[in-house]
Amino acid sequence: MNKRIFLSAPHMGGEEVDFISEAFASNYIAPVGPQIDAFEREFAETVGTKFAVGVSAGTAALHLLLRCVGVGAGDDVFCSDFTFVASANPILYCGATPVFIDSEYSSWNMDPLLLAKALGQRARESRLPKAVVLVHLYGQPADIDPIKEVCDQYQVALIEDAAEALGAEYKEKAPGTIGLAGFYSFNGNKIITTSGGGMIVTDNEELANKVKFWSTQARDNAVHYEHTEIGYNYRMSNVLAAIGRGQLRVLPDRVVGKRKIFAQYRESLGDLPGVAFMPEPAFACSTRWLTCLTIDPDQAGVNRDGVIRELEKNNIESRPTWKPMHMQPLFKGCQVVGGSVSEHLFSYGLCLPSGTNMTEEELARVISVVRGCWG
């Protein structure tokens, strides 16, 4: 059996161990310490915000941000439909109800026109949502400007889920930095990883201080343990921050590597009948975190699931694209605005191995197996 090829395996740069050694040498193995302070500072500089707050996961980041804008029981929150469940679960944590907004084909992300229509209707009914959670999918920025414009028009907080989009650009800005606040994930399969963790970014100092306070059990400034607000154990550890500092230094190389992999797939598979790769709009520079494509079975003579099975036979991991949130049993009964685009992308979408530590031989192996499905 050939060595397994994973969808997006961690890829260390080498400097991570040096920062970890610093953490051990200083004996800051506790959740806080100088590594996390440095990581937050360096991360904010990298994406171009004034503040960054390291937390235990991207999901924790979204939970804190939703609470920060006052989301609670009985509220509605608009959210991208075509995404991973972690973009919507924290809405439920707050006791609120998600309303899912469909994608557009040009970016696979939230459709600004559908959002504007939905917000306009809610404004006329005097029941605007408390927030909009905009997801930047598979390393691709959404069309943020018109989305921010309509959110500002109706004074609805815009939170950017850039968990998959670190290193991408929207009109030369980092996705995650344009709304009220944004956040990123450092899960093991992301473009850089701390094994687990996330980062909140914002230019709002009050918000940054509040989420940091809540993430450390909301301990008041007293010599004893005093608590007047609900807090969480959501702070990133000093050791994981040390890994993140090393990973941050190789982020530009990882973006180049991901885009190169995408280009090789497109060159080698783009001629196959029925294959269409995830587009890149003029406003965006995607990281191509995962190389994604759709397969039209009528044109291809093969379907997406058949390709996945053939890859698995050859010990190669691949995945369907995200199942839309409105199709998930968890969210049965929730409102969806549109839905047909997300359903189409899920029915025909495929994610191919995109790890930057794949060898040329491994990439050629994936390409060979996929091409073989066309006979």
C-alpha cells in the first residue's frame, strides 16, 4: 500500500521548535506568557490590525464575538450557508437562531445581493438580525465591500469568519480585518497550525480587551478571585503560541505553495469533461487552502463520489465540499435565503489533497488516479 496522502497535513517550518524551547526554558508552560504576547503582536502586524487576541479555537473566537455584540436568546444571526458547522454552532451557544444566506457562483461565498434583499426585508419588518457572520471559504475572500456597506446601512455588526483564509487578500487587505472583528483558525489542517487555536483581530480596543477578559474566566482585578461576569476557559496556551510564531514566518511560502498546487491541478485536470475549478474573482487573491472543483456527471461520465472512492482505494484522502447548513439535521427548520447554489456546490464539489508538504511524486499520483476515473 502506498503511503497515505492527506487532505492538508501540518507543515512545520523549522523555527517552531526554537520558540517552544524558549517557552520551556522560561518555564512559561501555563496558558499565558511572553510567547502569546509576541504571537498576538506579530499576528496583528501581519494582517494589519491594531489588536489580536489568541484563543483556544476559532469556534471559541466566534462565540466570544457574538457575545460581544450582544447576541442572546431570541435574536437572529445571518450566517453563510455554505460552510463548516463551526461557523453556526456558536449562534446556538448564545441561544440565538441562525438564518442562512446562500452563495454566489463567482466566489462560492455569501451573495451580497441576497444579503441586501434579506436585510431590507427585515428592516421593513423591524426585526433585523443582531449580526452577520460572513465566511471566507477555502482560502477565498467573499466580496466584502458591498456586504459591509449593507451591514453599515442597517447598523448590523459584521463578523468575519476567516478561519480558512489566512494569507488571502481582498483588494490588498486581509479578509477578517474589514468588519467589526474577524477571526482565524490554527487547526491542524489550516494553512498554518498551532495544533489547535484561533485568533481574534480588530481595531476596536474595547472589544479586544473584553474578549481577552472573558477568555480568561472573566477574573476581576482583585488580589483574590473575584468574578462579576460569566467567563470561559478560552485562552490560547503559551506553548501553542510558540508554535504559531514559527508558523507565521512561513505563511508567505505556504500561500505560494498552495497556489502552485492549485495551478498544477488545473493544468493537469482542467481538460477533463465536466470539470470546473473554484473561480477566483478579480477582487480576490485566494490562498487556495484547498483545491476545490466541481464534476458535472452528465458531461464527465463519472460522479464526484466515484472519484472519492477511487482515491480512497489508492490511500488518498479527499472530501466533498461542505454540506450547506440548511441541509444539516441540526438546523432543520431554520430559514435559508436562496440555497440552490450551495446545494449545487455540495452535490458536485470535490476537495483534493492540498498539503504544501506533498512531494511532486505524490501530487502526480493524485492526478493520475483522478484522470484514470475518466477512463
